[in-house]
Amino acid sequence: MIDASSDQAATIDMWFDPRCPWAWIATQWLLEVERVRPIETRFHVMSLSVLNDGRELPEKYRRGQIEGWGCVRVCIAAEQRYGAAALRPLYLAMGTRIHQRQAGLGGDMIRAALSDVGLPGDLAEAADVTDYDEALRASHHAGMDLVGDAVGTPVIHVPTPGGEPIAFFGPVISPAPRGAAAGRLWDGVLAIAGTDGFFELKRARNRDPQFHAA
């Protein structure tokens, strides 16, 4: 488990799909947790399109299932060309445009996000090809296999001294808490997720995603 008294930040791993609003809110929470706890978030790509491939979906989700391939393919292409460090700024740029500015998932948004972080525009071409799908699926399964395919994103892995991380889906929150409240939620999530044999704590959602701070 993470040593809160350590001066060295522990690296936690978070799997995202840029189009998921709940992952985006959890990301804003994690960025806040970085300010109040000794952690650093390393981002990885999962894909709701991979997760739901071949599943029967309600009509309102089918368009997103098709359009959702582009963003994650471009993220993987950027990671392949420029390394894992490229993912964090690109994801934050995409998430800001998708969720804060309602810019959609298409090529214009992707090219604008690439420009925001100084990445070459030709990476946008990856959205429409399958060249990176094998690497995309590998990244997806690296995050999801420890939590199962009955959940989506966010998925977080927390290192432990024993080697295998504590892995969990969530938290699903709206809006993201800030400051000390963000730290308290982090402490509570670790306490619950780190309890042997604990699997689920859930209630019905009664509000839509809220992207402003709590």
C-alpha cells in the first residue's frame, strides 16, 4: 500500500477512454489528489469500443461505439511514436474539448487536441485505420483483465509491496471533490478496495455528470 509519510510519490495507473464522462471526472479528482497525497498518475488507454465490441447496445450508444474508435487509436499512435509521457497531455486536451467544450469525437476535435499539445497533425490519420488496434487491445486488457469485463472506465491500479496491484473500477463521482475532500475520498477508496474479499458498493445514480468542481 502507498506510504502516506513518504516524500517520494507513488505511481498509480489509470485507464481511460477519452469519451467517457465518468472517467473524465475521476481524472479531475486524481489530479487534485496529486496535490494532497504522495501519488503521481500514469495514464493508459482502454476502449469502450473494444469492451462493447459484439455486444447488443441501445441505439443511443451505437453511434458512440462507432465514433469512439478514433480517439483511442490516436492516443495509442501517439504513445507508440512518442512514449507513454505523451498520453497525459493528449488525454487532458481531448477531455477538455470533448467534455468541457462539447466538441464531439470527430477529426476536428482530434486535430485540435493534437495541436494543443504540440503533436503532429498526421497522428489524426490513425483514427481511421486498424494499424494500432493490436496495441490498443493489449493496453485495454492490461488494465481491464484484473477487474473483469462487467465494468467500464475509470479503472485504477494501485501498487502494493506484494507485487500485484490493487485494481478497481471507479470511483464514479459527480462532481469531482477538491482539496482535502479529494484526499479523504482517496483514503476511503484505498481502504475499501484494499480489503480482501470486498467486491462491490453501489447505489443508483441520481445526477448527470457535472464537470465543475465540488
